[in-house]
Amino acid sequence: MAGIRIKDIDIYHPSKKIGNDFFIQHFDEKGIDIRGLLAALGRENRYSIDNEEENSLTMAFEAASNVLEKTGLTGADIDLIAYASQTPEYIFPTNSLMIHRLINGASHTICIDSNANCAGMTASVEQVSRQMMANPRIRRALVIGSDHVAPHADKNDPVYYANFGDAAAAVILEHDENSVGFIDSIYQTDTCVYGNSMFPAEGLANVGRTGVGAGQFNVKFIPFDDSICVNAASESINTLLSDNEIAPESIKVACFSQLSLPNIQAVSEKTGIGSDVAVYIGDEFGYTSTSSPFIALHKAVSTGKIERGDKLLFWTVGAGWQNVAFVMEY
Amino acid sequence: MGKFILKTDSAKKVIDIELEGTFTEEDGLKSIQAYKETISAITPADYQLQIDCRKLNVTAPEVVPLLEGCFIMFKSDGFVRVNLTLENNPVLKMQLSRLGRKAGLENLEIISV
């Protein structure tokens, strides 16, 4: 049976590693104790860009180049480039077009940027897989997710300033005559917190009207209990597995949003996924938002936790919010 | 057509190369030949190599493999430092930085002006 499968994955992160101590001291000086927050979310380290040379586009290029080199492919082998970011370095041209130039892409290549916030790369892989199933011209796609949130975080806001890490992931999706690959997906949208995370805080039109002062257009974040997405995620996953007659115990690896370790554990428990099935990398990488489930996949692949033919489950959630889940055979 | 100007400053131990225009493969081979003749008369490990690409159309994709080959050559020649000056172009800078790393040219500095 022909399917759309993940041919390979690779990642990139900057070299500088920052531990919790840096952020604890930063917020202690403001009289805010964030030890409980960091412990609750499962944070320890994260990688961070510490120079003016790197940004979300450079990280995306590095991750894309890594996966192309690893697979022995070149830009000419790619029929579609999808770039997912909520912190794209440019609004136009599309960042995927820039990646196309940098990898010497072919003239027939489709280039699209997408933004579903933290759910971005998962939604992109899902959408591209669906598109590939319908369009035989796309035999191979490069999907990249990259976020560099730090420059836009309010330094008085522990959630945005202390939790995020910089990284990018790139996967190659391939039409394979001998694989099952992508099986099914499900979305669940609930806009009850649509105004709680907004960027730029004053809106893009105001950036043009009043210019950009340092810190003026940071993320506007109103704290809320993020655990409320657990029930939505669990319902989605249970429906997805049930509709496709997939037993939870047959899922070998689950790549979930790395925002919160307790959420991963709660979703696993409510869906019958074994406690050792969901991969956690939020302690090493921090929360890398759009790429976070794929950084987890990279760990599963590089440690041999998953093998070809194993069932793989993704779930993540984007600001506002939107739950995305899909299941595939690796 | 691509042009190159090659100067050796023995007192300062610097080789200056200015590249201009769009290089064809033939232009590239000619400049590499001139470069090889120049460094055969010196000890590259004592010298700094300064390449001015501000007038070079390096955004042409076909020039990139040529530069990749040059980086490998500079690495094996063992210069103290290799400086590459470009017109401000962050995207190109990142592309060439990666090529430099791939070639193992750890002492490459790309200056965007």
C-alpha cells in the first residue's frame, strides 16, 4: 500500500545552553519566584541564540541542510517546501522561498509558509501529507519548523521569558509505494482563550504606524490554566484511535507538545498510552514551540526507540487554541 | 564575465583578492590558476587571505559550488585567517558560513558590510 511516510528528520539548535539558574536569578531580582513554575513544567536547560547572526530562518536552513545531507538529497529532489513558524524572520517573501534559494530548489517546487503558532509544524506535516495524498506531482516534501521567541518575550513574564528554547526541526515526507505512512488526523478548536497570547501585542498595523521601540511589541500574555487542553487532546486522540481501530497500546512512540510535562503525562493517562511511550525533551531543549513534537521524534529516532512500521502518534496545541493530532506508521 | 585582482603584500603578510561580476566556470578556473601560482611563491601558513566579494554576483546559485571548492582549497593551504567581505546579505552569509564549516575552514570570517 502506498503511503506518505517520514523519510528522515534532523534538527538544529544554537550552541549556547542556559540552565534554570539564570532565569531564577533574573526573576528573583524582580521579586518573582519561578522555581515552582519551572519545576512544574519540567524545565532544566534550553538552547539560546546569543548572537546577531542567527534567527529562526538561519536555524531552519541549518535543520533543512542537515536532513538533506543525511538523506543524500538535494534541493532539486524536493517538490514542496513548507515552512512553519510563529516568529518568521520575514513576512515577505516567504521564508520557504528563501530556503528554496539556499538549497537550490527546483523550479516546479511549491513554497508555502504556514503559521498555526505552536501547533504549526504538526499542522504543516498533517496538511502536507494530505496534499501529497491528493497530488501525485509531490513525491517529496521538506517541512521545516523553527521558532525564535526570545526577542519577543517580555522579560517580566516568566512563562514566555523563562520557558522557551531556540531550535528548528526539518522532516522529509516521501511518497512510498511500500509503506502505510500517514493514517489519519483530527483537529479540535476551542477559542475560549483566543486573547490570552497575542503577538505583536499592539497589532501589525501599529508597528507600521508608530515604529518599533525595543520591547514595545512583545508578546502580550494573560496567564491561564493550560491544563484545560488535556481533556480536548484526550478526546481528540481517543476518537482518532477509535475511528481507525488502533489500540492505544499499539502506539510505540508519542510525540506531544513539550510545553508541560504534567500535560504529557495527563494526556498519556487519559488515552491509555503507556507512561514510557511519550518522549520528553523539554528538560534539555526547553519549549521549542512549533518544532517541539518533532524534536521529540528526533530523539526517538536517534535513540532507536522507534523502528520502521511502528505506530507514531502526534499531538500538540496552538495558542488560542487549536489541538492537532495525527497518527502514522513510521 | 568575472574579473579578479590578486595582490600580495609580503610586508603585511596578506593576500588580497578582489572578485567582480558573474563568474563562469572558465573564469573560476582561471582565477584558481592565478591563485595557485601566487601561493606557490609564499608560505600560506604565514599569511592572511582577504577576499573582497562586494562586487561579485555571489547570489548566482552556480557560483556557490565554485566557492565551496575554493574553501576546501583554502583549508588545505592553511592560511592564518580567511576573511570574506560581502555586501550586506544575511541569507547569503548564512549559506557561505555553512559551506565554510562543511569545508572545515574554521578560521573563516565572513564580514557583511
